[in-house]
Amino acid sequence: MTDLKELFIKYYGESSEEIRFFTSPGRVNLIGEHVDYCGGLVFPAALTLSSVAAVRLNNSDVVNLRADDLDGLYSFNLNNTEAGKDLKWGNYQAGVIHWLKENGYKVRGMDFLFSGNIPFGSGLSSSAAIELTTAVAAASLSENFDEKGYDLINLALIGQKAEHTFSGVNCGIMDQFASAMGKKDNAILLDCSTLSYKHVPLNLGEYTLILANTCKKHALGASAYNKRREEVSEGLIRMNSILGTDKDNLCDFTEDDYLKAEALMAADKIRDRVKHVIYENQRVKKAVEVLENGDLLAFGEILREGHASLRDLYEVTGFELDTMFDVACQTEGCIGSRMTGGGFGGCTVNIVKKSAVENFIETVGNAYKSKTGITPAFYVCDIGDGAREIKM
């Protein structure tokens, strides 16, 4: 924070206004992938990898954005926040501020300097972390903050809306919710259809979480992600038609419902997508149950089942993620592994015995590089708190 403050003053100069600091974490989703936009259950946890911003009012109508690892200044006017969609970098922040204004916040001109240690394109939701950091900062420094305050769930919804409208990614709510509502040493069981949730203690005992970064940036983008959303929307129509129901979400169906409908559905990609979503939703329930019973081996097996479904039915893994998964599952001390995040690159999450961490990183790293030609990165992770202001 001291270094960030010094760099902030170098870029923006001295001022009588106070420099304040805000942070939001990235997240790992332990199980429940590609079901959040189907009204399903997810089980994410906030990481201690995070986005941080130094922020100061600038007594103007302009929001200025910089990052400590990027050249250039990116700006937009509060009287025309829509223009922020066209920023080369900063459209997430512009979208958040646009929707904060639409929610009645009297946002003021500010200077931002962003830093952080979430690897971009890793599937750990650096975008949601930036959105929530911006939201907490801009709300806190708004002219009417004493009147409005903020509700973190509402800020998560604003972050989601910003991503939909300013970035063109029709994401679910999980990433923003986990970044907003994270709690140290707890995962979050979240019902994405109702936003009801509970914190579940994550007691791994002699095991720890290791994120293995394929170092192939996941190019989620609008096309692949939105294509899956179209497919599951079609799947919902088919399920309702076959079963004579009128359900709102694909995750409202059970495994028994799917088995009744399976033979009457065309054997195509839509059926595969439907099967993944319905069975993945059930895996979340089973995962929380076995964790609460302290059965980590069963939890690890559920993770492996989830990856196989994402690979074979939902087709969002790819060569690099599958290679990382395969070599991890064959390495001593690893009891569970799967891709986490949107897919097409990014990270796997692995449950590894603490005594085997060094061997796991060396063995998996060497095997992965031998098969792909890419040097991976590894992060031994702690579970941290959600979006907040931090004091020097």
C-alpha cells in the first residue's frame, strides 16, 4: 500500500484530498461450473489473491484510471459514462460507475490506480475483483454515501450488469457474489436463482488448495460463453416440452427428470449440455454434504467427476486444462482436481496433501511442460475475505 501510494502521487500529484484503498478478491469455484446462469447451486470461495485500488477525489466530472502494470491513462466523463464502453482498458470500471449512477449514487470525479496479484486470463475472476473494487470505492466516495451506504449483494449485481452491458459477456452472478461476500476460511453455498446463501467452513485439515495455472489465458469472450447460454436455453425448452412442465431454470430439474427425458431428446450437443448442468447441480449438493461430514476423499472424487463432465459434455476444457488435470490426478498426494472458471484455459483447482506440495508442483510442472511446451504457474491458496476498504 505504501508503494502504491507513492506511485499514485507520482502519476496524479499531491492533493489535499485523502488517498483511500479498496480491495476485492478473485475467487475459486470448488464445484458447480456453468450452472450459475441456469439457476443452480455453486460453491465458490474468495481468495487472498486480489485487486487493490488507491483512489482519491479529483474535484472534477472525470474518472481517471491507471494500472501499475499498464502504460497510459484511461478516462471517461461522468456526464457520458456510456462512452466508457469504448475504452481500450477500463470498460469494467466504467460500467460499474454507470450502473451505480443509475442506482442513485451521486458519483464524483476520482483518480484510480489499480494493482493486484490475480493473474489475468487465469479463470480466477480478475474482472469481478476489479468490478467490486470499483463499486465499493465509487459508492464510498459518492456525494450521498451517508444517505445510501451500500449493500454488497446489490454491488455484486451491479458488477454483473456492467459485465453484461459494457463487456458483452452474459455471465452469471457467481463471480461477483463470491468477490463481494467472501469470508476467510469459508466457501459459499449460493443458490443463483434466489441469491440465498450460507458460508460453509472449509476445513481441509492436512490438505491444502493449489491452483495450477495452465498459462493459456482463457479467452472466454462473448462468443463461446454466450453460445453455451444459448444451448442451455434451448435445453430448458426441450425439457419443459418433453416433461410437460413449465420450469424457469434448467437446474430446477433433477437427475430423475433427466433420465425420463433422455431417450426422447435428440442425441446432440444440447442433450450433453443439459446433462452436465443437471448433474453438476447435484454434485454441488453432494460436495457440501461430504465436506460437512469431513470426507475429503469423497470431495476429491466429486471434483474429478465434475472435470470429466466439463470435458466430455460441456466441452469447455481443452488440451492444456485436460493435460493439467490428467497429470495432477496421477501425482501422489493429490486427492482431487478439476478446471475452475469459465474454461478454455486458466486454472485447475487441486486438493493436495500439505506434505506433498513441493513434489506436486515439481512433478506436475515438469510433466505439463513436457506435454504442452508451456511453463505453468502454481499458487498455494488461502481463503480470504470479500470486498472492503482497507486502512493504512
